[in-house]
Amino acid sequence: MIDNTIFQNKKAVYYTLGCKLNFAETSTLGRYLSEQGIWKVQAGEKADICIVNTCSVTELADKKCRQAIRRIQKQHPGSFMIVTGCYAQLKPEEVSRMEGVDLVLGAGEKMDVLAHLQEIAGQARNDKVVAVSSIKDVHTFIPSCSKDDRTRHFLKVQDGCDYYCSYCTIPYARGRSRNGSIADLVRMAETAGREGGKEIVLTGVNIGDFGKTTGETFFDLVKALDEVEAIDRFRISSIEPNLLTDEILEFVAQSKRFAPHFHIPLQSGSDEVLKLMRRKYDTALFKSKLERVKQLMPNAFIGVDVIVGVRGETTEYFEEAKRFLETLPFSQLHVFTYSERPGTMALKIEHLVSPREKQERSKQLLELSNRKLKEFYRSQINSVHPVLFEHTKRGEKMHGFTENYVKVEADYNPVLINKLIEIPLKDFNEETLFFCHCGLDPQSPEHR
């Protein structure tokens, strides 16, 4: 039994690094703590409790986590510092050795923060506590739904991964694939809609693998959410190409609420490198998926993840990958530089790529991405789309996105916030990469 009296009038600050899944979990944690009397600090206030939800996808991510912990400690001196998330799960002792860290919580413990706080409430501050169980013992799924600082919500539908790609530590940080039930997730989406949400992004580690723990499928989930009348738009976040089935694509193409917007990880355009990565598809399958998307939804936005400089990526393999990318009908690349991760199978692969060569390869792909993105935006000139405008600071420009993820700028007007407005896309700014629609009269177009 938790004694809430010890937390009365306490204030907490939250800092999240990494993926949208982390943000959804932090939001759920913050909502739970507020129900127990621990309030979120306001601007200028000092926190009693600091909670840092970390990422560990690369060595740079680890470094950013350490920097964030030190920075927050300086901002809130004397506060009780709690660190959780993937970095805490993978390197708990390293995190606990950091000055100012009081409590380290693993993946299976992060939502039990109150119980741990109560347990150690009477201990001396120099008695650091590490509560991190083996990831093999983590089987529970805790659904989360967060609202970002704009208008969209992020609904966690799945967690963990069973793929064990050679370069990736996520299965060791997040555990096996597991998910919530469709009934529970539909209820959460309906709640978000009642609270004013217009758009929900489905998040997870490997969302296409949805159903491992409930006997359902991701396609079943998509069909059920499409009937949630309180939400205008759903977006599918990153989904593996081998799990993006034709039935999903065909359904999205004619659905009421799912946006023609896809984020599909490729990682390499070389079949030999894909084998080294232990990916579950080849370039032929990947290309067929993108072509099928464009066949069904010609205006769809397609984002593609690629990694440069992995072990085994020779100059020849990179050039092969780049040539392949040139042939694809994607809208934008998300380029990541390979980072060595302890404990991964990739460390056994010979042929290292120098930091300088990694940087050069990244530059080349970013240039390709910029060119492709401009081509996609030009293809949208003179089309008409519903734009969902987001919160912004008073007196500044405001932005919104079409269903196919085209960014639109307008003069700030509070009437437009969280409204869907049909707008013709005409004035495209090639430098800022958005359409300008200034002077918009919110009374003239139909909006809701």
C-alpha cells in the first residue's frame, strides 16, 4: 500500500530522450504521479523529483543522456534524481555511478516509481538504489498515450522486439515483443478524442508485429481504430517492410481516418549489407512495397530510414546502396550514422568504416534526401488538402500538416489551433521546405 502523504506538495520535472514511445511512457507516468499528488513543476520553479527517461540507440544517445542528467541536476539542485529508460536498463551501474543519481529503474520497474520512492524515503541520500531486473523477466505491457506540445497524440500499441538485428540493442533494452489488446487501445483513442485530440500516431518498437500476446493482428487494430469517430486522423509510425502487408496498404488507401503517410526502415540498399544486418527482407521486396504504396496512394508521403557506415559496408556496397535509393519513390530519408554498441553481433563483422567516410556517406544521402523532398513538395503544388494547425507561441507564425505530411505555414491565429482546414497548396518555399498560406481567413474555409 502506497502512503501518498509523503508525496504531498512535491513537484516533479520530466525529461525524455529518444523515440516517441519514450514520450508516450513519460506522459503516462507523469499523469499517474499527478494523481498521487506529485505535480509537474511550472516555469521557474525548483523540482523535488527529477525523472529522466533515457535512450540508448547509439553511443551519441548515451552521451546526450549523461549530459541531460548533469544539466537537470544543476537546474534543480538537491532534487531526487531518478533515471529510467533504455540507457538505465542496459548500463544500470554506469548510470548509478553518476553524481546526483539516486534511483535507477529498469524497463520492468519504471511504472513502479512510487513504490520505490516510498521504500527508500527514509534512507540516506548517499544510499543509491538500482532496481533493474533482467529483461528476460519483463513480460508486461503498459499502454500509454501522450499529447505532445502541439496537437497530436502518440498511442503506444506495442513494445519490445524479437528480431535481433546484428547492430541493434533494442531487444536487450525493451525485451520481447508484446502488446495491448485492441479493445483497450480503442478505448484510449476514444478518450484522447473526447479530450480534444484530432490526430493520433501509433507508436511501438515493432508495431507490425502487433498481436504476439493477444492473438490479434496489426491489421485488426488498424480496422478497429478506423471506426473511432472522435479522431480525425491516424498515422502509422515506423513499420517493417516485411510486415507492411498488401491488405494493410489496400485498407489505408480507402480508409476513413488513416493518413497516406508511411515510415519504412530500409537501413541499407545493398542486399549483402542487409544480410550482415540480419534484416528480414531484401531490396526487391522493399522496392515492391514502395511501388505498391504509390500505386494505391500516388500522393503518399514515404519516409525511409537508412544507416551509413555499418561494419562490412565497403565502398562498393555503399555505392550500390546509393544507386538503389535513387530508384525509389520515397519522399525523405532519415539518415543515421552507425555507432558501435556493446554486446551486438555486428562487432564480429570485419571491415570498419572510418569516421570521415561515415560523415561523407551521410552527407551524400542527406543531399539525395533533400532533392527527393523538394520533388515531392513540388508534386503537391495546386493540390488541396485538409491541414491540422498546431499550437504555437502567440504572435508568431503557426504551422500545420496535411494528411500526407506536407508542412504549411500561416499567420498566427488562435482560432486555427487544432482545426482541420481545407487549403490549396500554392506558394512553396524551397528554402524552408513548407507551403506559405499567410493571410488565411478562418471564417472562409470549411473547418472543424
